[in-house]
Amino acid sequence: MTTRSPKARLLVVDDEPGTLSALETLLRRSGYEVLTAEDGAQALERFADSAADVVITDVGMPRMSGIELLENLRKQDPALPVIVCTASDDVTTAVAAMRAGAENYLTKPVDVAALVIAIERALEGRQLKAEAENLRRQLRDRDATGLQGLVGTSPPMQNVYRIARQVAGARATVLITGESGTGKGDLARAIHALGPRAVEPFVSLHCAALAESLLESELFGHEKGSFTGADKRRVGRFEQANRGTLFLDEIGEIPMATQTKLLRVLQERTFERVGGNESVHTDVRVVAATNRDLVADVSSGRFREDLFYRLNVVRIEMPPLRLRGSDVVALAEHFLHRFATENHKRLGGFTDGARAKLLAHRWPGNVRALENAVERAVVLCAGSVVDESDLPFEAAPDPLGGIRVPGATMAEVERYTIVTTLDAVGGSTAKAAELLDVSVRTIQYRLNEYRLGRTRADNSS
């Protein structure tokens, strides 16, 4: 069996000196740090001085039995795994130990190989519980601040949260940019939920999904008889969202004629329904999103410059998933819990191999692609945890020649991080330095060290 580093700390409790000494020696050879105690009372003292990760205890001992020790330990640490060792014919005691909260029980004489397997399973279970509790704590903390729907604590997301909290209470228009699938809609809902309009409607419209003739009707409504099929007046999204928030997704796809009318609404807060001449007043906070480069679209004449500046009062860029580090696993755990509940499955999380595969993938489809991958894995998983074989993708080939974590040196990981971040920001050393929280000089020094300075360092804008 492979050993882990650092190994766990074990507390072994037995009133038979020979058994205690033998278990201590064999478990140390397996790479564990081992503490020993000759009875339950001494074990409580040892545990108080230096808490163990797993306790292995005999049952029949003077002063305090193994069952009493178990009950006392569980009061101090409810999640502590305790493995009980009983006589081969002592079924009643074994059942009592399991009812008291024992992780497992083994019969004497103890098979050390079986004991090591029980220890490893106990440690994995404790790790899964800790990760689940950490995720629940993140969800509670985020819900308390109104950032529902957003998962992750990486530096790029912390910057998103900071700006979202600052802008939530204002009426200013917000423009959310970022690649497809990064969660721009979730951020728009979080901004709405965090602000004073939270009790009012949140209305969304996917601008790219509608033809020009239908888009104006969806935005502003129409009067009866204004076009073929308009058999009654229809209220548009601006009226539906009055006093609330209107989220315009893929704002960069709207045609020029609609851009002009949208600009007027943002400036004057009034509009006319299609086919009507009555001015309708609206009090709406607009949040828009796009995956397009609107600056380039303005330069090419595809997007109105004055509308761009009206939308771009506050801009928030959602980072791609490949720049969010361990957020990938946090998001995957979030989706796993949701889909397991929906599919009435009990799944304990991801194996180490599955986590490594999730982290190695570059996620060109971002959070949406991860969500789909986890849903498929939950549906097809036949075990109690999701393994790497359950994940429906191959890890993207590494541009640096196959870096693997674990297995890579810190220098290799640093090189990978710097080069892939530069790729993600179009080669800008200034943007890469900001994302990585280092100086531009550090980036340039490393690039020269990697012999990449000529190809990358010049693009520092």
C-alpha cells in the first residue's frame, strides 16, 4: 500500500502491553505517527494533549472501557473516527460500539492489513465530511451577503464579489463581460438580490435568441393591431421589470435600430410600445452582459459608442474557469450535491483521481460545461463516490509538455501558471501580473528565464 505524506496521527489504546507494542511498531512501519495509551483514562489525557486523526481502541480495559472512551471522545470531536477491537465471539459488544458511533470494528487478533485499510477509509471519510462542511460554510457565508448562485473563493472571484457588493445598492447600469458559460447571469441575479430592489421583479431577456422584429416587442411591448398576429396589447420586459432589475444577456447581439431605442430608454427612462405613441415611464435598473469585445465592435461601427458608455458605467469581468484554481472542485461539489439530490442518489464526493482530472481540464465551456459534466457523472456513477472514469472528458493536453499535479515540481507549477495566465489574457504581462498578484517585473523576469521573453513580454498593455 502506498504511503501518504504527511501521514495521519493515530492513538492506539490497549491494556495488553504486548499487543500495544506490536500495533505501534507495525503502524509506524506503515508510515503513521502513533501515540499509545494503556487504558481509556490515559487515552483521554493523550488525546487532549495532542489530538489524533483516528483512534484504535480495545473494549475490555480497566478504569474505563472502550465504549466509555468512545462516548467521551465523541463529545470532544463528533467527527473523530474510532475503530474498536473486540474478541472474536463478542458480537454484542461490537454492536454496542457501532451504535455508540464507532467507525468500524475488528476482531482480535487484529489483522494489520485489514486495520490499515480501515484507517485509510476512516481518514477518507473524515476528509469528505470536512470538505462538505467547508462547502456548506461557503454557501452560508455567500447567502448571508446576497451572492446566491456564486461559488468560489479564488482571488479573481473575490474581486468580483467586492465590486458586486459595492455596486448593488446603486442605480448605475452594470456591464458584465466574460466568456460564455462563466456565470454572468448568476452574477446579475446576485447584484439584484443584494440591492434595495431585491423584493421587486428580476426580469431577463436573451437578446441573441430573437429576431429584430420580435426583440423590440419583447423589450418595449406592443399595441393591439401593431403587426400581424398582435391581437391584444402586450407588456414588454421594461414594464415587467418596473422598480426592479432588467438583465439583458448578450447585449452585443442587438441590431443597430434597437440599440438606438435602448439608448433613449437609458437616457430618458421612457419608451413607446411598438405601434403606439403613448410614452411609458419606467424605473428599471439595467444589468447587461456580453461575451463580445464591445470596444472592438464600437471601433468597427457595429455597436453604438454612446450606448456602450451608457452601459459601461460599472464593468465587472467574470473570470474564465481555467483561472479560478480550486474553485473548480468547489463548484463540482456544489453541482454534485444538487444533482445527487435531484436523482435520489447518495454520493460521498469525488475520488482524488477525479479531483485531479477536474483540475487538469482547461474547461473551454467554463462553469456551464463543468455543470453538464458533473450531471452526467452523477447519473452514470455506479459507486458511492464519483471516480475519474465517471467524468465524460479527457484532460486537455498541457502546452508545457504534460505537467501533472501531484508529480510536478514547484518551478514547473509556477511556469505553467504564468504561461497559461498569459495565454488567457492575450499575452498582457500587466494583466497577468494583476491576476497573479505579482509585479510586472517578476513576470518579465520569469519569461526571460523560460526563454519566452521575445514572444510574450512585448505585449504588456
